Amino acid sequence: MNRVQITVNGQTLVGNSHQHLLEQLEHAGLAPEYQCRNGVCGACRCKLDNGSVDQKDAMAYLSAGEILTCQSTPLSDVELTFDYQLVTRAKAVNE
Ligand code: FES
């Protein structure tokens, strides 16, 4: 497992190169939008401003430079931009 830096809407997190970005953002306490978690709906899309990802089974429509966070694993440090403000979930004690 390689450690990578994930910068999302200007906030930098420490991530890894083996989990999908959506899961990693959720583990960091962020709440990006999603529906299917299967590469179909497109709800989890964001812009990949820098870096590279391994993206599997993306059936949703994507514009140039966009990725599906539910299907993408970082291959390097990445910079992501969501076109909305990400909500931060409060973590429960002992989580
Ligand atoms: S959550 Fe549906 S494509 Fe990612």
C-alpha cells in the first residue's frame, strides 16, 4: 500500500493507493455525493485537476477531466475538485 496525498477542494488528506477515492474521502469524515457506488449513476463525479487514477468500469457520462470517485483509485498524489461544498460528517466517539 502506497501512501498518497489527496487534495480535495483545497483540503489535503493522507490517503492510499488501494482504496477507491469515495471510501477514502468518507473515512476522512467528508460526505461526497453518491448513489450507486458502481460507476453507473455519475453522482460521485469530480474533476481530477492533478495526478492520475486507475478508474474501473465507468459507465456514467463524464466530461473531459472528470472521474468517478467510486471507481477510481489514486496512482499518485491527486487534486480533486467537486463543484459543490463537501459536507463534513462529525465522527462518533470510538469510531
Ligand atoms: S456513485 Fe454512482 S457512479 Fe459513483
